[in-house]
Amino acid sequence: MSLVLQNGVVVGSANISVIIGGVIVTGIKSIDIKMSQKKENVQAFGKQPVGRGRGAYEYPSCTMEILLEEWKSIVNAAPNRDPMQIPMFNIPITYESGGSNILPSETLNNVEFTSVGRPYKAGDMAEWLSVECIYAALDQ
């Protein structure tokens, strides 16, 4: 069976659930994660590389756009009302439709909040905060 389509449905934002602290957080607009592995050609005598070196995986950033109300709930549950003090946690991301998984879930491992930005603007219908995190490993 193809993982691309299941019952004619492709994954859209309506099919994504994010869980933080055991609670489904519905007030997230986006999660932007970066993951990389350093790779470089190994050059010896001659014009062409003789091999390729591979370094460690790196997880340079994770940014979420989260509603002010959701963020305040996280603040209220945090030690000393400081989300930066919350111990490492995992964030499972599931892809569901009608109670069944469309695709295998993913998990951001060992997440910690590192900063939050508050870009308040006149005329906004909702207040979206930019929350930066650090994480170590992505189970795909």
C-alpha cells in the first residue's frame, strides 16, 4: 500500500496533532525544524575526490508559532512559571484522519524551550508567538 495516498487523502495541516506535556495542543500554526549532517568530499592527490567524509547529525533549530493562550497555559504549568525551566520532553506529531493514522508519526526528542518572541501588531485577529526550541533527534 502506498504511503502517499490513503483513501484519497494527502496530509494537510488539518491532519496534524501536536502533543506537549501529554496534552494535544491545537493552537500551533507551524513547526519549523532543521536537521542536517555535515558531509564533505575527501580530496587527495589528483583532480577528483577519493571519498566522502560524514560528520555528526546536527539539529540547529526548531521554531513554533503558537497562540498566546496556548503559551500562557504552558507558562502556568511550568516550574516558577518559566517555560525555560521545563525539563526535556518529547513532542509526538501524528498524522490522522477519521481516527486512523495516514502516515507514521514523528517525534521530536529532548525538546527544551529557549526563547519566545511577541510580535504584537494592530489589527491581528489572534496573537501568534514565535517560540524557539532546541531538540536532539527526530524519530521519523
